[in-house]
Amino acid sequence: MIDPFLPVRRSTRRPLLSVAIVALLLGASGCARDDADAATAPPASAAGTDINAIDATQWPDPAWPFPEDPALEARIDELLATMSVEEKVGQIVQGDIADVTPEDVRKYRLGSILAGGNSDPGGRYDASPAEWLALSDAFWEASMDTSGGGKAIPVIFGIDAVHGQSNIVGATLFPHNIGLGATRNAELMREIGRVTAIETRVTGMEWAFAPTVAVPQDDRWGRTYEGYSESPDVVAAFAPAVVEGMQGKAGAPDFLNDHHVMVSVKHYLGDGGTVGGKDQGDTQVTEAQLRDIHNAGYPPAIAAGAQAVMASFNSIHGQRMHGHKALLTDVLKGRMNFGGFIVGDWNGHGQLPGCTTTDCAATFNAGLDMAMAPDSWRGLFDSTVKHVQSGEIPMERLDDAVRRILRVKFRMGLFDAPRPSARALGGKFELLGAPEHREVARRAVRESLVLLKNQDGILPLAANQNVLVAGDGADDMGKQSGGWTLNWQGTGTKRADYPNGDTIWDGIRAQVTAAGGTAQLAVDGRYRQKPDVAIVVFGEDPYAEFLGDLPNLLYKPGDDADLELVKRLRAEGIPVVSVFISGRPLWVNREINASNAFVAAWLPGSEGAGIADVLLRGADGQPQHDFKGKLSFSWPRRADQYVNNVGMDGYDPLFAFGHGLTYADAGNLDALPEDAGVSAEDGQDAGYFAKGVPGPGIRLVVTGADGRGADVLHPRVVTPDGTLSLAAVDYQTQEGGRLLTWTGDATAELLSHSPADLSRETNGDSLLLVTLRVDAVPATGDVMLSAGCGDDCTGALPVREWLATLPRNEWVTAGIPLKCLTAAGLDATRVSTPFALRAPAGLTLGLAEVRIGTDATHRLDCKTQ
């Protein structure tokens, strides 16, 4: 087996021992774009695999590090014997704080709550740490209240602390996992886990939904940055270190004490191997590939004592993991000796055939111990009680699930612990972003940077120069931190939300000024005084999960603003050091060619000053810190080189796994080819409607009161009966929108040529985003917004009153929660009409864009409609 911490040179081309059993997905490089998805399909021998015929004896069998504890089991037996069916079911159902109250916990005796990516005290992403702690106390007190006759069983509070306690204002934000993988420093991971646990305990939570041990194989996947590496060996080396950092070492006196949190190793299994890199998609690999690549992180995490494993959204050959008994029960709990409990992902159980989010016996019978039912918990509780009473869920299975959960709670000492605010770290808010914690994060930034080009040794830079810092990522904490930062997508935050952190500009300015130089910030590069050198910071905007899925690896297709900025500065005789922020390797050959130096900075988090530590010389003229980062993901030669990972046949990346220059290396780079292999248009997601026209495969139809319709093929269209007219209107560009005027009962709708499965988009907080301008709203009558697939599967919402609250004659981006449409009857698995608006006379509005996302300026509260 190769050392995961050493670079693999292109000349070696020998496969990892762990993947030598089979070639991984696709061996050839530079596959044709039209064959891309076919290239990620399994070999013929895999395609016909019986997904239930898993041979568990061929899987690893790590030792569970906890010996039998008769005293502990006796305590569990005693408690179980006194619990009602309802109390037991309460332990296996987890609700989200946006949809569950302390009173609900008191009544239903729920065993766990979570704070999802967009769930916060008071519904405010910038709620104070004190508000988080108060909420933790309130839920704990409810769970321990026996006044209604229930048992005092402490609730456990889980949160997505995935790169630090990243939901909390002021917390230390570490680089995302893709950057950490480039450090090749497992001991640093242990320290990061320790700090994350401390800051999580400060605000009252005991459970972090981390670490992610996916092994991403297709960089188009929107969660690529959550993986440490494409190499299973790197992931396997990091997993136990992170687990021990967060939980403590199994058997040690401080294991799971008040300075540590329990983990959820995720997402089991195969989330990084879906066809086409589609989030929540289908993983079609052989059993050997599933075992040796995608399972690599789980055995060492189990051996380190991980207390929970989270089931994945993806399928294995069409069978959803939330219902995969062979893998959940036979392999994970049986062969791999996992003694903790399996928790589901956000309403993942509802994706099983025959299930809904509020009714799914199959997931528990398959081996899930706790269902994450954020907004569906009440219905799931009721149906699960009935399934146990009827025998559909055997009592033995229920007791096993409850026993596993209680065992973890006893092991954590929660039954003897006071309320969260009275524990060792509760309320010590000075630990959030503490200097020593930030120094660990700053070190992680320094060690994660990968130098790809250093023409004529331009780096390191003397700090006593006139330095221009440009680019839209230069002074943007949200952009440098990425998704899962204060909210799900990491968007819409402001500088004040990061009181304990430095932007990249902050760090450069401080060091340049201290050295006697001059630093100037100009995002657009329009400097006041011609600089000696420019540092241009640019890259991907924040995203998370499926909203980050890409059709190819083009960087910002159709938008060359960053490239033109670099070129303009170079044309003015200014050397340019490019710092590229991204959650994955992308095709940026043109940007690399235009730059004198090029640094892959990934998503560094709150300590942007770590970049200045490496780019700038010290007072003695020597480098302060050398580049240490080595690619943990192979860099693509072309934008259609989606699956080209170390160990594969025909491995031929632009920069190989393990590549990364230091200051001792020759950093010159010949001009790279600028043929992306795909066109800019191929990479653009037009959504359903943009710039006044429907997206690919979509048509806009207007239908009058008499039922006769007209396709919109020109900027000016009127229904045959004259009840709805459409005309061009300016939005951002000339005729970039359409103005619709109703003079009678009529409908405007977008129709798709082929139905789309939007089930993954409806499972969460995704919105149907409509950029519109309200000019007039009728005083009476129904204005109905809908999406559907026919008469029997359409969800329609009344929106007249809501539209009346929007600003008049002003373009806004309005968001309609997709889950509201499904609650109203939309079958999200076959949507052929993604947007329709029916209104009476009196409605006039401009329509510029329709798409799916999260960045709304105004959001419909469907509970009040």
C-alpha cells in the first residue's frame, strides 16, 4: 500500500493496493463529454449484481474497542423494562429545532433533536451563542421533566459542526475537508477535532454530525469539498484521528467527557461514488469497489470508538441505503462490529419505496436506529407506534435500537450530567474563536495551500512593497468559508458575522503594513497607485449538497470576469499571484496561464491570515512558512475529465495526486492547453427561465380564460382571447425579462419536455426562486402558484396576499419552499410543470428568472397562506 502522505508521481502509475482488485469506474482519461455518464457506470459484471447478495465475510472486521460492561447493560435493562412503547419510539425519532419545541420533547419524550443547516434560535442565522445555549437548556429540561409521568432520559442535541462549530457566530472556522486532506497531517486532524468539540460544548450540544469519510470519485459532485481525498488511504488515515480528537480516546478517562462530543461518521455508504457525481444519486460499483474504496474510513473509525454512523441518501444499484439491510445490519453492525447506533439523514427514510417521510417501518427493520425526521417527526412517531403495536416492527428490533441509543447516552454520562449551561464548558463563550483555537486553524490554512505555479520564483513576495489585493474573494469571509457556514449554503452573511477571523485581505494588509509596505484593496483591480505586485483572490461562490452539483468542471462558464481582471493587470505590467478558492479541482488552465503564480487555497475558513504567512517573506527576507500542501484530488487536464483518480488505469491528470510545489522547486510552467473539451454553454445552468427565455427543454405557454393557449416564441405574445399579454421588459440587460399583464382569468406556465425528479430538492430547505417585479395585484380573487405533473399530482398555493406584501415596481427574488408545494400535492418525482401562475384580471408582474436555490430576498411562509 502506498503511503497516503507521500506524493504519487505520474511516472509510477501503480494502483493503490486497496483498489487493485478492480479498476475504478473509468480508466481512460479525457473521455468524450457525451459519454461522461456512461463512463461512470459499472462494468457489466457489476450492473447485474444482486444488491442484497452482499458477502459480509469479505468485509473488514475491526475490533469494537469497548468490552462487555455488565453493569452498564443492567442499567439499560432496568430502564427498558419500565418504558412504554411510546417512550421507546420517542428515542428513535429525531426532530429539528425549526419544527419541534421543548414542549414537544416533554410530551413525546423525543430522544434527540438537531439543528439543521438553516435552523437557528428564533429563525435567525446570526443568533447569539447565549441564545443557542439557552435553547439547549430548554430542551434538556424538557427531556428530564417527569411531571407528566415520563422517564427522565436526557435528550442529545446534534448539529452540523463540519468545519468547526460552524453554525455559531464567532466560532473558529477550519478549512473544509478538501483542504485538510492536502495537509496529509493526521495529528493536525486530531487537534482540529479537539477544538471543534470544545467550541461545540460551549453552546450546549453533545453531538457533531461529522466527520465525513466519503471518497469522492467524480469532482462534479456538490459535496466534493466534504471529502478529504479521492484516495481511500488518505481517508482511512484521517478518520480515526478526527474521531479521537472529537470524542477522546476510547478507554481513556476523558473519553466523551464534557470537553468532547460524540461523532456521526458519514455518509454510509458510497455517497462519493454516484453516477455522474449526482448528489443523492445511484452508486453502481462492484462490491469490491464499495468495500475497498467507499468503506475505507469506517473500519478505522469504528476501531476508534465512533458512537454513531449516519446512513447516506444515495442508493446502491437502485436500493436506497436507508433501507439496505444487508449493508446496515449484516455488514456494519454484524461483520464490522459497530456497537453504536445508526442515524438517518434529513428525511432520508421517506425516499424508500412504499414509504413517506411520516411512515416508514422498512427503514427501522433494515437497521436504522434513529430516523432524522426534522419536520415529519410527529407523523413518523404516530405511525411507528402503530407499526410496533401491530408487530410490523418487531419489539426485539425496537428494543435493540433503543438499547443502542441509551448505551451511548450512558457512556457519555448524560444521565448524571446537569443542564448544558452548568457543564464544564457551558457558557464559556470566550472559547469561541479563542486565540489558541484560531492558531490551530491558521496552521491548517498554511499547511493546506497547494502551489501549482511559481514562474521565475515570484513567490515568496517581499512584504515591504506596494501590494494590490484584488478579486471578489479578497475580503469576503463567507466566500472563503464556503457552504455549511452559519447557514446551509453559506450565503447571505456579512462581515460582522465573523468577529473572530481574518479575511485574506486582513492578513495581507497587516503584514505588509507592519513591514513598511503599502497595501491597497480594490476588488475590481482599479488601483489608486500602480502596485509592484497584485494578489488576486477569486473562485467559487458558497454552495452545499446538490446545489453544488456541476455538469462539468468548467470554472464559471460564460463568466470570464476573473480571467479578464488577471489579464488586465498583467497587461499593465503588474505581476499577478492568483489565489484560487474552490471546493474541488476545476479546469482553470486559462487563469493559470495568465498568472505568474497560482495557489489552490480551497475553502480556508476564518483564518485568511494563514495565506499571508506563506505568500509573504518575513523581516529577514526569508519565507515565513513554505508550501506544504499536496493535492488530495487529481487536477483535471480538461473540463470533461470528471473521473480520473489515482490508481486508475490510464491515469493522466494535469497535476497528479500528491503534487505540490515548495519554494525549493522549480516553479516554471509551460503554457497549458486552453481547449476545455466542452463549451461554455455546456456548463451554464439556465434554470427554468432566465434572460427572458426558457431554459433548455422548457417552453413558456400562456393560456387564456377560454382554454386556448399560445407558445411564447417572441417577446410579444397575447392569448387568443386577450386575457393575458406578454411583452419584453429590461432586467439587467435589454429585454432581460418579460412583463405579464392579466385582464382576465389566465395562466402562464413553464412546461418541460421530459419530467424531472426533484425529490432530492424537496427534501430540505430548497426554494423555487422567482425573480419578479410586482407592478399591480388584484384586490380580490385567487392567484395560484403551482408546480406539477398533471391533474392528480399538482401542488398549488394561494399567493395573492403574499404578492401584495412585496415591494412594488422593484425586482426581487422571491422564494417558495419546495416542501410547501409537495405538502400541497406535488409529486416531486415527475415534475413536468416546474412553475405556473394562474390569476384573474388585475395582476401585472415582470418575470426574469425561475430556478431552484436558496438565496431568496423574500420567502413565502406557506403556513400562513
